[in-house]
Amino acid sequence: MRRGLVRRMMTTPILPKKVLLIGNDAPTIDQIRAALAESGSGAFDVEWARQLSQGLARLGKGGIDAVLLDTFLPDSEGIQTFDKISAAAPDVPILIFGGNANEAVAKEAVGRGAQDYLPPGHLDSYSLVRALRNGIERKAVEDALYVERERAVVTLNSIGDAVLCTNIEGKITYLNLVAESLTGWSREEAMGRLLADVFRIIDGATGKPARDPMEMAVAQNRTVGLTVNCVLIRRDGFESAIEDSAAPIHDRAGRVIGAVIVFHDVSAARAMSVQMTHSAQYDSVTNLPNRLLLNDRITQSIALARRQNRPIAVLFLDLDRFKYINDSLGHAAGDELLQSVSKRLLVSMRGSDTVSRQGGDEFVILLPEIGHREGAATIAKKILLSLSAPHSIGGRDLHIDGSIGISVYPDDGGDAETLIKNADTAMYRAKESGRNNFKFFQAEMNWKAVRRQSLEGKLRGALEREEFVLHYQPKVNLDTGEITGVEALIRWRQPDRSLMPPIQFVPVAEDCGLIVQIGRWVMREACRQARGWQDAGLPFKRVSVNVSAVEFRDKGFVESVRTILSETGLEAHYLDLELTEGVLMEDAESTGAVLQELKTMGVHFAVDDFGTGYSSLSYLQQFPIDVLKIDQSFIRRITINPEDSPIVSAIIDMGKNLRLSVVAEGVETQEQLAFLQAHHCAEGQGFLFSRPLAAAQFAHLLQMGLTGTVVH
């Protein structure tokens, strides 16, 4: 079998090399052809082009192994001839021939990449053939070397280790991408610099400079390991623990001509080792100090603060709506979110502060060096701002806010347990005040906490006792004064017949899990009443119902809407669901699916309090939104601060461009109305037109219209 293979190799014909001869001097052309013919065995297949254009056309077809070029042609002269041929066939070796007058151009062409120059006396069969073969072989070797070099570069850039090479003088000759990242030096910047300038290493235990691994490898002519506990100082000063080795590089004669250093970052591994030694004091999810370590640090800080007669502060942070994210996306996503929050908290703190996780979605921050209470408030604001940006978790952008309570030593407690408990109490007060907020502890909060517990107990029986009522506030066409819709607003009737507004009990309902039941009652009652107005022949058009994040994320939400519409007999296109930007963006993927299913039923959607939520507006096109409701805070400032009016006009224009209806909330003055009319805002809602009314009063308003309205 081997003999057959050898025989076939010996009998396989060697194809002649295709040579393109470009020149117009006939005697020279004949001389070249004759010389190539004399070489025998058909080694070259010559094609002739008299002009540059002909040569370029032939090169465009491919298959040429070498070019013999006279740079002075009928349609091109001088170095430009070579440049055009070289550009047309950059991978083909080019040899220049011509008279002595062409010698200067020929030499310039060689300087630009031509393989050789053949003067008139070197066109014989020996010199010409040798030059051609050398040129072709040299080009083949160059191409092979290029491929090998590229393969080596790609390989070195694909491995996880950093690779750094030096010459015998200790100057950098190569870095791969990982080495660039770890050292902070690009290859271009590092080339030619001394190793010590780029590869700065110290002994992690002593902080002293470590021995040069290149010098050791060259001196010992063998592979050597890096210093134990070696730390690499990046160009910007960042330190990374590294491990691995250095080895000498030899030439063909075995002489050492340099060294290669291979290393990788082991910071994470060492950090894990350190963490495991004190894991009893750190949270396993976030790697923050746990309750045990926090209490110890608070106790130490109190002792120091007592001696120095100065305050310290404890901040208790609770993440709003974390439970629902954790339940809907799973515990793995919840853990990632906690880790993201932890990182932002650490960025917001000073080196002396302690950020700890108490468990669940609760964090406690110790501020041992505050000069006054306002310093704690500044930190709290910074924390809330840092949390408000989207968290990228599992390919989703999640939004979460926090509520913070603050206690201060010595006024609010003399030990760790009391300070944490009082900060916790203040945190609940912050939640009741609208979330994404902070509150300092006050003594009366203790009885307010008791009152809150009492409120929760009463809430649990409010539905059965039919204590909830709905009031209705009209939306008005700002051109005609016509009532275009109504928003249903819940009130809680108290034993003394007074009405408690939702801001006082909805947060408690959300925390204790009653908001879904209450929300479904609101939707059912609003749809029932709307159908009743229709049956009475009143000019009713649409009813809007606010939907909280907890309701919207409930797995039975879509089906509950379908059931309520079916049971009340209200057609879906008469129902508007109002959602805040925060609800929409909490989990964009699942939000889109729920909205689309409801949209298919015919339900309309409004973005409530628009302008106060997230900065990304992509959701306006991503989701099937119908209405933008400009938050009343912007409307209020139209006349108070004229610099804010462009925001309102911009929202109106944007809504028009996106073909969305725009409703201005909280319209209370003639000046505000005039501004909105001048900027062609479609609808308005507010006390200027009507306060929220009981159902019977609103029915009368529907029947009589807004007589005496300010709309004109």
C-alpha cells in the first residue's frame, strides 16, 4: 500500500506555474519567453499582456502565480504601474524588468513590495528562472508564515491565560489580549518597554517587589514558577493575585533569546478561600456582613462614639416589591437581584461604613462617622437614587425601589438591638408615606406602628363588612367640555362615616397580601356601575381603574378581568386599566405578554403618573399603550416654575407623535387650563372640573354635563 502511494506521488504531474508577462517591448518579451522555454519541462505557462489594462483584466480572473512587469507601458508609466498591479493582486509575487532607465522606478517598486528587479543582463534562462522560482517560493513561505503567525495569535488570544514575551534584554515583544487586560497596557504601548514597567509584581505577603521571573528563567535556563502570593499591579494601580510560570525562549542553536511568562488571575479563588474561613459572619448570597457581625460592629461603634461624644446612625433598608419578583421569576433571579443591590449599596458607602444583609430583602447599614443627622439623610438619598436604575438580571431589566428608616445614637437607642428595631419602625413609616422614601425614627412612631397593626386587622374584615366605596372623577375634553371618561377611586368608610383615602391603607394592604382581593372588588364595582349608567341611557364612555404592581403580577389577573367583564356585562373596550411606569417595566417580558392578552380582549391601557418613573421610553412602542396621563406634579409647576412647562409640552407632542391620547392630571387653575389648551392637550382631570363624586352624584353630572365649566 505504501509503495502504491509513493508511485502515485511520483507519477502525479506537476502543473506549470502561470506567469503573466506585462510589457510592450517586443524584443524583450521574446527574450523572456525564450529564456523560460529553455528552462525545459514546461515549468512555466506564460501569458502576455501589452498594456496595463489588459494585465489588470487578466489578474481579475485569478490563477496567476507570478507577474513579470515592465513599469513603462503604453497606458501607464512609472511607479503607478506597479502600484496598480500590486493593488489588483496583493498575493501574487511581482518581478520588475526593463531597461537601465527604469532602474530607479524598479528599486522603488522593490521597496514597496516587489520580489525582485531583473536588469537587462539578467534575463537569461538561468537568472530569470531562478528569480521567478525564488520569488514564488518566497511568497509561498511568507504566506505560510503569515498563516502560522495568525494561528498563533488567535490561539494565544483565545486561551484564558495571559501570555507575555520578552527579548534577552528584558524588553516586551508580545502581549496577548488577556495580558493586556491584566496589566492595563495595550500591546502597542508595551512593545519595547522594559518588563518591569509593564509587569509590576510584588510579594502579596510583604508588599515588596517580587523577583523578576524573566531573569530567573534566563539565568537558570529552565521553567520557573512565579513568587508565592504574587500580586500584579495593573497600570491604574488595581491589584490582582496571579499564579503560573516563566520559561526561556531558544533559537535554533539553543541559545536563550528571551522568555515567555504565562500567568492567570487567581483573585477570585483566593477571595473564596478567605471567605470560607469567616463564612459564619457573612451572608452566603451577597457576601455582606450578616446580623451577627453587624451587631458586633454596632456595639464597637457605640463604645467609640460614647468616648468621643459623637453620633452614629443605623439605616434599615427594605426593598419594595421584592417578594413578587422573587415569586414570579424564581429564587435564582431573586438572589441575583440581591447581589446587584448589594453592589450598589457598597458603591454608595464610605470605607468606614458597614453594609449588612439581615435576611430576605432587608439590609442594615451602619454609619459610624456622621457629623450630624443630615449626613445620614444624604446617604439615604444616595442609596435610593442608586437603586432606581434598572437591574439587568437574566436578560431582563428589573426595577426596584426601597424604603429606609434611620435611627441615631444616642437619641434613638443605646445598644445595637434598639437602634436596629427603631430603624425598622421608621422604615415602615417611610413605606406608608409612599415608598422609595426615608424617615428618621421618632418616638411617636412606636404607637404608629401599633396603629398600623390595628389598621391591618381592620382591613381584613373591611370587604366582608362592605366598608369600601368608590368615588368617580371625570376626564374632560379640553376643547368641548364633554366628559370623555371617569376614573374610579377607592375610599374606606370609617365608623364615624368619614372616608379614608387610599394612600393611608393601600400600602398596608399590599404588605399584608389583601391588595389583590381589594383590587378585584374595585374593578368589579367600577364595571358594574359603568354598565348601570349605560343601561340608564346616560352618556357614559369609559371607566378607568388603577392596577397596582401586586395585582398585575398575580397569576390570575387576566382571568379575573375576563370574568368580571363577563359577569357585569360591560364590554371590554369601555375599560381602561391605569398602570404606572414602574409596574410596566418591572418585568418587561411578562408585562408584554399580559398586556397583549388583555388587548386582544379589547381592554385599553393608560400610563399613570407619566414622567415620574423610568427614563427609558422604549416601552411606549414596545407595549400596546393607548393613553399617557401627565403626572399632576408637572401640571402644578406650569405656573409656579415656567422652566418646567417645556416638559409638559414635550410630553403632549410626544403623545401626539405616537398617536396616544394625553390626559393632564391635577388641573386646578385657569392658568394651567389655558396652557394645556394652547398646547392642544386632548383631555384633563382635576378639581377645576370636578372633585371625585359618589356614584349618584356622578350620574347627575353625566346627565347635566359640566354646566358652567371653565372649558371654552
